[in-house]
Amino acid sequence: MRRYACSFDWDRVFNTCDPEYYKWNQWLFIELHKRGLAYRKDSAVNWCPGCQTVLANEQVVAGLCERCDTAVTKKKLNQWYFKITDYADRLLDDMQQLEGNWPDKVLTMQRNWIGRSQGANVNFVIEGRTEPVTIYTTRPDTLFGATFMVVAVDSELAAELAAGTAAEEKFMQYRDSVKAASDIDRLATDRPKSGIFLERYAINPVNGEKLPIWASDYVLADYGTGAIMAVPAHDQRDLDFARAMKLPVRVVVETGEVDPNETGIATTGDGKIVNSGSLNGLSKADAITAINKQLEVDGLGKSARNYRLRDWLVSRQRYWGTPIPIVHCQKCGEVAVPADQLPLLLPDAKGLDLKPKGQSPLAAATEWVNTKCPSCGGDALRDTDTMDTFVDSSWYFLRYPSSTNNNEAFSRADIDTWLPVDQYVGGVTHAILHLLYSRFLTKVLHDIGMLGFTEPFTRLLNQGMVVMDGSAMSKSRGNLVRLSDELESHGVDAIRLSMVFSGPPEDDVDWSDVSPSGSVKFLSRAWRLSGDVTSKPGVDFATGDISLRKATHKALHDAAFAVESFRFNVAVARVMELVNATRKAIDSGPGAADPAVREATEAIAIMLSLVAPFTAEEMWERLGHKPAIATAGWPVVDEKLLVADAIEAVIQINGKIRERIEVPPTITDAEIEALALAHPTIATELNGATPKKVIARAPKLVNIVL
């Protein structure tokens, strides 16, 4: 990284795997634990058989472990969670601070992942069960259209309802058969519908109808209560299931479309409510309001909000990671390790079997595990899981300003000086991982009183990838290009320039289309200019050639705007244009001694210093200046030199371009119209015809309509 000339403050470097850093991970965990935001619970979790550890929902990509690409299964375990769901509304609502500064794609991904929806919790009585089952629905207006109930096959409710029935054995076989299916597979719209009738019935609270209860894999256990009311006429997955199991379909929203019983296509649009008693004739919105009110009056339900977001699973069964700073005592329960005993270090790995085997390797370190309770002094056990390494990266930016502070995670004075982050550059792949977690923990720390802001990253840029021949670089594919080899062959500046000039930073770069050798040639041309200048430093630029001075100030103006807009390739293009103009001025214009040539060459060196620092520094020295060029500052642009002497205007006939002419920037509509009609090419095209209309937009356009 040093060779590549990256501008970092190397005195602030730290490693998140060092105890000096993960001490503060443990401090953060304890702060969340104090506030009920770190907790344990039993639940079916994502399990990677390859890594032999659990994964957060965000770390399962298309049903595979993001680390090893093994198919992810479900396993019931007791695990630690961070209660990110408590912040779901704020994570959504605070996005208004980010609008226009973050890519829309990232904001949309986070909104969809959090998945806030408005609906109602409705209580369904189950025959033979004391407690009703509460079902969340976004469409309480369609309650009269419910013809059956579906519970997630892997839910506790399904097992309870199947117990002791004639369906119990088949249910258990079916449950075992779907264990390997990922949530992505189970929710796929093209997945054949399957299920088991549990020989149990629910009572529809609005009309008293008995609804058969089925267990199926297309409902997930962690969505609401793991049960849904099925309205097949107006939900495609419910309709597919109803047709597969030959269950009734009742239309309760008249949308003007063909009956789903005939087409097999659910009608999901809005319309008037039908077949729904007192709701008949109402619109969707009015029907939702009415039914919610009635449910509350009758004590059968109430309006509610639901989220797709689940709490952040932070337990990991592996050695590498931050030890969870909790001691388990039979008398005192969960007890945090005292602050003066942090960091709680990992035990020596020597003698430990670190191979994945389904439980944390720390459990084998018995001397480390067996300890005393910090509260009562009795025998206790350390927690043997480690933290998800995303905990490390979710707050590291807060540590940079206080990286040498051994007394606290960060100083509020340092934070107020340096943060929030003005510009963050990162890949879109972590839109719902690192970026979401960082936003969550920033809000928690704000609530604790440690931060004065609620969003960590003011602006976000998603950079593209460097690929080769259209695909990601890989040793196995044989398309790996080593940066060190490229630096050795072409030099640092040429590689930096090639990367920047290849396109906008958010686009992928195919290295096979990049020409480092072309960058070498360009840098050589720019460098030679610094040796050709013969005027002395400090010469009065105002006495120089006006044409070259205008080119210089336009390049400075355009390049500055391009850099601020992250169009670095455009900035480089403007430098290239100025190099050409300066070479022409030296060879066939006012000559090397003209002050404008020095002004242009110095501007080229300063602009190049952003992407080619070594070449720029040499140019600066050859121009007679002391180092370093980085202290020179950006030249002040003279606005008067940005006014063009002439502007190219387009002449169209019926919207098609027929000619281009140079006109003064101050020309009027009447004057440019006269010039256009008098132009020989246009006169020939018109051939004496009188235009129906002439649209003049001085100084750039004339459109003649025939």
C-alpha cells in the first residue's frame, strides 16, 4: 500500500484482531447487554455445515454461506443476538438524512431488508387449544376470503398442533424432508407447493368459519408467529397451494380481472370489497380501517406493524473472533466480565483442536472455561462462543481518531473533531451487512450519549471491481493479474492513472481493456513539458498567451468539478487536453518562454499530483519549485477566462442536424436565426421553401420546421 502511494495516516493503523482493539468490542457488548440489547435465545438458526458455525441472515447469499459457498441449513441453538429490531423504525426513517448522498440502490436494499409493513394482528381460535394463535396480515380487509391456515412446518406451533393427531407421523417425515431447504428456496415462487393437513381447524374471527390448518414449507417460522391466514384468491403463493391441495378459493376484492378459480392467477390489485358482510362496497383503505376498528372493539385483534428484519445473530462457534465477555453462574445467571478485567483474552491455541466440529473450540480449553463468578465468587463457566467479526467492522471508524487512547474506546472530543465520516467508499456487497450494522451501533452509541450524530457516513460511493476478460480474477480461472507485477512493469503512476482513467469509480474495470503502456507514454509527454519551460518561477501569467490561458483555466475549472463529482476519468481527460494544447503552444505557438506555458505546465503538475504523485513531484522540481507539490494548493480559476470567444451552434431542419456554425456567446435569437437561414447549406436544403416555424435558442440551437 505504501508503494502504491496511498495517503493514509500510518500512525493510526490498528488490527481488529489485537486484544487492544477487541477489548473495546467486549466493552461495547457489555454496554448493549446492560440495556437489554444483547441477549440469548433458542431459535432455528442458519447453519453452515462447511464452516461448522452459525450465520446471520445477511451472511446467507442465495442459500449459500457467503464465506465458503456451502448450502446453508437450519439448526436449533441457543445463541447471542443484538436487538437491531428495536431500531428498525429509526434505521428506516433516518434514511432521509442520506437521500441524495447515498446510492439509491443501497437505500432501497436496506429498506427492503428491514421490510416494514403496516397491517393487523388477528387472533384465531384453534379448536382444542386454550390459547388463540395471533396472525399478522397486511390485508385484514381480505379476512372474509381466508379459506385455510398455514403454519411453518419447522415451527414449534406446527409440532404442537400435529402432536397426538393422525397426521403426526407424516408431519414429522415431511418436516425432516425440508430441513435442508434454504429460506430462499422455500420462498421461491416457482417451487412446487407441498404440505400436510394437520387434522386441526382454526375459527375465522369475522365469520366463524372453520379453516383447515396445514403445515407447509412456504411459510417461515420466524415471520410473525410462523402462521398465516391464506387468502388464495388474492395471493399467488396461497393460490398455488390451494390448487395443489384442492382447497376452496373465494374472491373478496372485485378488481375487474378474471376469477382466479379460472385463470390460476391471483388478483392482487385494489378494488371494491365483495363477499365480506359489512365491508362490501368499501375501498381497500376504508375496509382496512373499518375491520381494524371492529377487531379492536371485539378484542379479536388490532392494527400492527411488522418487519422483515430479524435481530443480529452475533454468536460464532470458532476460535478466531472476540471472546464474549459473559460468565454463566448457576446462582447469578449471566454476569458481565468486570471492565478492569478486559480484554478477556483468547486462550492459547496450542493443544486446541481448531477444526470445525459444531461447537466452539474454546469449549475444549477447560482451564479457561472454568472460572469464578465476578458477582458471587462461586464456580462459573465462561461463554465459549466468539463474536461475529462484523462486530469489529461495525464501529472501527470511531476508533481511528482515538487509536492510541488506551483508556476509552474513543474520545468524544476526537469524535466531534473528525466525525461523522464525510465520504465513505465501499462495495455494494455490504449494503445490508457492515453498512446496516454500523448505522445501528451508531444510533445505540448516540443514545448512550457518546456520539452527537445518528448516521456514521454522510456520503457513500460504491466502487466497482477490477475484473479480467469479463469475470472476477481467480487463480483457478487463470486470469489473475498481480498488482505487484503491474507496478514493476509500468510504474506506480501509470497503474494509478490507468485505474482512474478507465471509467467512473462505481463501474467495474476490465483490466484486459486497460492500457498501462498508454499511460506511461502520456506521463512522459507531460513530464517533458516541465523541462521545456524557460520562463522563471513567479513570472506574471497575465502577460501570457490568452488562448492557452483560457485552456488552462477551463481545464482547472472542469477538473475540479469532475473530482468533486467523483468523475476522476473526466478530470484526467481535461489534463490530457491541456497537455496537448501546451505542447502545441511550445512547438508552433508563442513558444516555451511564454508565461502562459509555465502557468499551464504548473497546472498540469498540480492536477496530476492527485493521481500520479511521483511524476508530478518531479515536474514540480524541474519547474524550479521546492517540494512538496501537495502544499502548492489548487490554482485560483479566473472566471473571466472561462468566457468563450465563440460557441458551436447546431442548425437543424425538422429536428435533424444539417450544419454547425461558430457564433459569439452573446448572440441573440434573432441574430442566430438570420445566420442560420442565410447559411449556404441551409439555403440549398430549403430550395426556396418558407419554413412553418423557426425555433431559435441562442447561442446553441436553431431548428427550422418545414
